[in-house]
Amino acid sequence: SEMERSRERDGGEGVAGQERGAGRLRLRREIGLWSGVSLIVGSMVGSGIFMSPQGILVYMGSPGASLVVWAACGLLATLSALCFAELGALVPESGGEYAYILHTFGSLPAFLVIYTFVLVSRPASIAAISLSFAEYAVAPFYPGCSSLPQAVLKSMAVACILLLLVVNGWSSKLATQLNDVCTAAKVFSLLVIVVGGVVVLGQGRGRTEALLAAFHNTTQQTGRISMAFYQGLWSFDGWNTLNYVLEELKNPQQNLVWALMIAIPLVTGLYILVNISYLLVLSPNEILSTDAVAVSWGNQVLGAWAWLVPLAVALSTFGSAHGTFFSGSRVCYVAAREGHMPGLLSMVHTRRLTPTPALVFTTAVTLVLVISGNFSNIVNFFSFLAWVTYGTTISCLLYLRMKKKNLPRPYKVPIIVPVVVLLASLYLVLAPIIDHPQIEFLYIFLFLLSGFLVYFPFVYFQHQPKCLQTATLHLQLLLEVAPATKNVD
């Protein structure tokens, strides 16, 4: 692109702190195999498994069927990740589905993906997770209160987001280490719940009646089954996080596949075992009637140590917010590098080698949503759009298999895998629309139409207001950033 040619002429030579031998600024490869596993696990495991795993049980009607759905969601996430691993080998760049759609179908579809991702869905997700963290961080200071002060909650959420900005802006290595610590804490918390269930079963106190009649009252309605899958897949969201930061992964050709194959089965197994533990301690009616399943479980099993559960939820949500923030800023950075966002956002700090402008932009949009508070409906409106994007990305793989047969493929999945994932994506997108049409789908369509109004003047015709050029120059000097090149070996 013209922006890349301009960077080749002007960008980044002789700046202190750049990678040795790189010749220009680029992001360091700070993520090893286990940090990659940690990033995926940390992004996938949020507050859902601790607080509201009853969503699947509500729609499926029976404990056995809900466990089957948990396993099926893990299988679908694994198959999808295998497809993304092949795409990552073909297009070894950061950006995930945005990069793959850009290289396969061109600029406009990729822009529409990034338009919704950067402006709405990713900041809204960070805002929602940060407020969940704030609830559990603040609750101990307001014992007995049924509703916490909104000003205090929003202040804590803002502090969480600003802390993420500081850590990620200071050092990518520090950000990776923070993610490792949070992931270790949440995996340990899940293991405590699993072991607690085993102890209860060994003591003969387990509620085995729910498991003995596991499939009693299972629903047969297609629409309810699809909504159960939506509930489960929301808890698995984040399986593609490592594809967003591929240029910062060490030995990506090998480590991407290994990290995916370790992280997703690990999370799937933990989710199933944790749900079994809940069923051994709580009756299905108790699970359905509580908004905090893990807290109810802890009160019955941990006794005086039950306070560990809210602490685990707070750590889990903070770690999930961090993983979402880390990967979301990288997609913003990649989109700017390709000319789909202002060029300033494609620059990195000259000494710390972090994408500071992209981090600041992601923070600013997220703070607007947190302070205004009008984002929960946005998350719901765009939750199904994720599988529209995933389905389109899988179709990229099938297209490249047919049209680019001679491309070197270091890693290749059987053709049946992307076909199954594409069919599952179509089902997950169409079933809710057919079963229960809602006005939200019209809102999404109108929002995508607004993307055309932005794309043609500012991307296709490359109109750049002089005020934006002036602001870019001053902000570049203020933030000490410079253009960067792709970190592709």
C-alpha cells in the first residue's frame, strides 16, 4: 500500500531501542510457547464459568445435555483454532481474521470487520469485563449492600483500564508476565473447585441424583439448542487471541499450533469438570436460582475460606480484561498499518517498542463506553457478529485451498475440518434469526452501512484532512513514536 511505501522511504532508521539487525522499528517477539498458552487461557476464562454457567442449563433443560454442549463448544473452538493455525501459517501476520480476510477478499470486507471490532465490539467487551472486575473488587468494602454505588464501580473500572494502559505501554514483556500470573491464579481457582467436588464425592455428600438422571427433560427445540451454544461459545471466546499477536510470538510456525492444542483442550476439560463439581454440590434448581454459582458452591464447601471465590473472580476478570486489551490494541495497530485507520495508530514507541498510540486509542474508546454506561446492549447486538466473522474467515481458508493450491503450507488441516466449522457458523448465525427475529439485527445492518460512508472517502479515495496530518505530527512528537515495519520472518 501507499502507506507502506511511505514508511519504507521515511521510517524509523537509526532510532535507539530497535531490534538488533532489524534496520527499522518493529515489535519484539516476547511471547514464548507457555506465554502463548497463558494468553489464550487467560482470554478465554473470564467471570462466566464462576458466575453464570447456568445459561446452558436453562436452554438445554438437563445437566447431561448441558455437559454435552460444553464439550461440543470446546470441540468447535478446537476445530476453528486448527483452521486459524493454517491461516496463520499462510499469512504470518498479526491481526487474526482481519488480516486473513484482507489478504483473501480485499480491502472493503476487511475494513468492515475492523470497523466493528475496533470501534464497538472489542472496547465494549473490555468495558463489560472491567465493570465485572470492579463489582468484585469493591464488594468487600460494602458488606450487606444489595446495589453498589455506580460512581465507585465506574471509578474502579476506569482505574483498571488505566492500569492496563500503563503496563502494556511500559513493556510488552511486563504485560506478558502479568498475564501469566493472572492465568496461573485462575487455573488454580478452577482446580480448587474441581478438587472440592472430588472431596465432596469421596465423603459421600455429593448430589448424584442430578447425574443419574442426567438427560431427563432435555429440550428438542432447535432454537433453544442454538442459544445454548451461544451461551457456551461466549465462555470459549478468546480461542483466537494468539492469532491477533502472531508477530510477537516466538517461532510462530510451531508454537501457534502447540499453544492452541494445549490451551483449548485444557480449558474445555476444566469447564466440564467444574460444572460436574457444581452439580455434585448444588441441585439444578439452586444453580438456576443463583447469580453467583461459584460463590454458592464456596459457601457450602470452603466454609471460612469461601472469601477465596470472590477474590478468584476478581483476578479472573482482571486477567481476561488484560488479554482482551492486549490483543485488541494489536488489531488496531495492524489495521492502521494497512491504511484502514489513521497512520498514527501504526506507530510504536521508539524505546519501549510498544504500540502506544493504538493502546491509547483503545483506552479512550473503552473509557467513553464505561463512563457513559451504554454498552451492554451493544455487546448483545454484536455477539452473533463474531461468528459471522469467523465463518467468513473459514471461507478464506476454503477459497485459498481451491484458488491457491500451490501456496506453501507448513501446516494443513483435513478439508473436512473447515467445512464442519463453516456449517456450524452458518447454523449459529441463521438459527437465532429464523427462530426469533429481533430489531437488533437491523441495527447491526445499519451500523455496517455506516462503514461504507467512512470507507470510500477516507480509505478508498485516501482523503486526509490537514488538521489530522497536523495532529499526527504533534502527537508523534508527544508520544515519542515512529513508523514500524512488519515483524515477519
